[in-house]
Amino acid sequence: MTQGELFPTKKISGLKGPIAQKALESLRAGRTSKQALADVLEAFPEAKTSIKCIYWYASKAGIRLQGKAQEPVKLTEEEFLQNFDEENERAIA
């Protein structure tokens, strides 16, 4: 592949370019956004792709990126009601 094929001077709109396709391929394979960025930069070392680009590609392609999962907080009924009352008192004040 020549430099012109990898980095065309004419901008390719949307998600049709080789860098976008590589990023989307990685994301669809279940890799994280950081891993997808690493894949892109490995395939295209002179690319100026950033993590924000990966997020943009994912957004435009409708790929939902998952963050670090957190355990839900489980409250007893008494704890819930106490927190609810405290929040209402703050809102009223």
C-alpha cells in the first residue's frame, strides 16, 4: 500500500476510511477504546488518531462503549427512607 492509499489527500467522509474501519473492527471485536487506539496506531504509525477519535467513531457507528462497571449500592428499606427524607429536607430548605 502506498502513502496515498493510506492517507488520501481527499477527505473520506464519515466512517469509510481505513483508520476508521480499523478502529471499528477492533471495537466490534470487543476491544476497549484504548486497545482500539493501539491497534490503529500499530497499523497506521503516522496517524494522528487520538482516543477522542475512537470515541467519535464509536458514537457515529452506534457502538456503545462500556466504562468500568460499578457494583450497585444496596440499601435496606430503612436506609432508603432515611436518605430519601434527608434529600427532601435539603430540597425544601
